[in-house]
Amino acid sequence: MNQNQHKRSAFSGKIGFVLSAAGASVGLGNIWRFPYLAAKYGGGIFLLIYIILAFTFGYTMIVAETALGRMTRKSPVGAFAAVRKGGRSFGGWINAIIPILIVPYYSVIGGWVIRYLADYVSGHGSELATDGYFSAFISSGASAEICFVIFTIFTLAIIFAGVRNGVERVSKVMMPILVVLSVIIAGYSVTRPGALEGVKYFLVPNLSHFSWMTVVTAMGQMFYSLSIAMGILVTFGSYMKKDVSIEESTENVEIFDTAIAIMAGLMIIPAVFSFSGGDPDTLQAGPALMFITIPKVFESMGLGTVVGILFFTLVLFAAVTSSIALTESAVSTFEDELGWDRKQATVLIGIIMLVLGSLSALGYGPLARFTVFGMQFLDFFDFLTNSVMMPIAAITTCLLVSRVIGVEKIEEEVTLEGKPFRRKRIFNFMIKYLCPIFAAVILISSVANALGVISM
């Protein structure tokens, strides 16, 4: 085991871990998913509930997963098995399989972003604002597939370079640029005529907009946004040096992630308010908001092409930093469990990405007649991973920490070399009681919604 630990990849230090973990967290979940959910489920009240959950539930899960990874120096399957003293664990495998299933369809959406950025750069931005453009593109087959393959190859090239030279180096470059771009675009958005009503809707909590689904949706978004229950943070924790503070790193990640989510809301919601006059139907466009509504908004603005280039560059960077985190987690699992080197493991995940991703890329076109439980392949993989597997993975992690490892062992790992654990009481209470309950609520609500019992 010592020899294995010696060979294991590692981040250079706290900055490397924080920017890589923040890169994992700051992805399409923040810039694509967060604004439309915030717009749909109450604006300011959704934001308030999300922040409370991120700094309690999210904090607890980040600390637990990171500490588990650093304690065992293994990816999810090995980490769960190591603390269970023999045998392979269901919890470890479900944490390991989630990123393997997510990254193929995530790369398809990344391919859509590449297409939109290329159109803006080549001066065809006005075409993106026409009715039917998006549906024609995703149903095209070959065009959607080519964009997906380009995004996949780019991701795999970064992973092939390794943890420090690939994952960490790219995150250190892309994350600061992403922050600067988000500030520029948000500043432009909130100064549009009529945009201040959108700012007020997004930032000022209004209890009349509150519903139970606001809480459930905010909990689900927190999983997606903070990259918890995906095996990523266990893997990244295994690359973390012992002299780096887990709690301080977690605080940096949650602040970074929440700030970018707020900036994404300020980029999109005020701009849509300005464009539509606050029309609720436009705000609740859902997943179509970024690919159908936003190009129309940009087209109606001055400097629409410039803003479009900046915006989709930002989205592409966010998509890449998350895709490399998902892929790295899968590669780490293959290295640990199959005893393979990075090259072999990267080739295997590349094959899986191309096969499963092609189903999603072609699922709205040539394969449209093939569905799973009435869902296109991309929608099915999204539902399976985010609504079913991730809550189950979170429950297994909570039970492992509270019933098998014991919170005392986590505390020992967090406080190594005199490092702080200021929110220890919150951590202990959440991991033992509230986190498993919250995860179960998300699971039951999501399945009930899919079966038509409730409407989300």
C-alpha cells in the first residue's frame, strides 16, 4: 500500500486542489441549469434556500468525500472497500459508475456549445436566434455527432497529460478567465434597459414565490452544481496532500461555486427580463433557455456577436473543467481497480464516451424513434444519474461515514497538523441525520415526478 501511495498522482498544493475541485463544480450545472431553475422556482427565495443548503448539506458532503479520498488514497471503489475491511462495496461502485455515465452525454452538450461558439466567431450569430435552429441542429445527426467528438477528444487529451500537467494546469488557466468573463457579461446584462427588475427578482427573496418544490429542486441542483455524490471529490481527495486544510479548501470551493452560480443568474435572468419584459413563460423556458432564448436576447442587444462569443467561451470553459473532472474520476477508478496505467485507462473511458455519447448525440435525430421509458437517450442518462443514482450514492456515503468509519475518524483526517474544523457540529449533525433524509427526499420526489405522480 505504501508503494501504491508513493506512485499516486497528487495536486501541487491547496491552489491546485481548490481550482480543480472548483472547476469540477463550476460547469454546465451553474451556467446552464442554475439560472433556469432559479427563474422557474421563485428567483430570490430559490437562491436563498440554495445558499443555505450549499453551506450545510453541500459543505458536509464535500468534507466527507474529500476526507474519505485522502484517508484511503484511493478512488471510490477502493476507498469504500478499504474502510469496510475487505470485499467490494455497492456504495463505492455506484459513486464510480456515475461519472462514467454522465461524461458521455455531458460531452454532447459540450459539443452543442462548441457549435454555437463557432457560429458566433464565424459571424453567423444571427442564425442562432432564428426559430427552429436548435432543434434542426440537434436532430441533424452528423453535425451534432462531429461537435460531440471534437469536445470528447479535447477532454481526453487533457486527461492523457496527467493530474498535475493536465487537470490542474488547465483548471488554473481556465478558472480565472471564467471569473473575469462572468463579471464582464453580468455587468453588461444588468445595465440593459429593464434589467433591474430581473436583478430584483433574482436577488430579493419573495416568500410568495416559495413552494415545497423550491426546496426539492434547490437540493437537486446542489448535487449537480457542487459535484457531490459523483465520486469526483473522493478521487480528488486522494490526490490531496496531507498538509492542505480540508475545511478551508471546502470553504473556498463552496464560495467559488456559489459566486459563479450567482454571476450566471445575473448574466441570464436580467437579460431575459430586459428582452421579454419579465414574461414568466420566457423565464421558465427550462433547458432551452441557453440554446434558444439567450441567442434571441443577444441578437436584440447591441454588441450581440461580441457578447455571444464571450458568453459561449465562458460556457465552454465551464463545460471543459467539469468534463475533465468527471473523466479523471473514471480514469482513476480504472487505474486502481484494473491495475492499468493512465494511457490504457484513458483509451477505455474514451471508447465508453464515444459509444454512449453517440447514442445521446444521435438520440434527437437518426435514433429519435428509440427511447427508454419514453425518454431520449440524453434525457434518460440525465434522469438515471442525477435523479436516481446520485441521491443513492449520497445516502451510501453518509451511512459509510456515520455508521462504519465514524465521524471521529473524519475529524482526525480534517484536523491533521492542527488544521481547523470550525463547523464540526454542523458536519456531525448533517452527516448522521439530515443529509440521508434530504437525499431520500430528492430520490423519492424525482422518481414520483418521472412516474407522473407529482409535477416538478
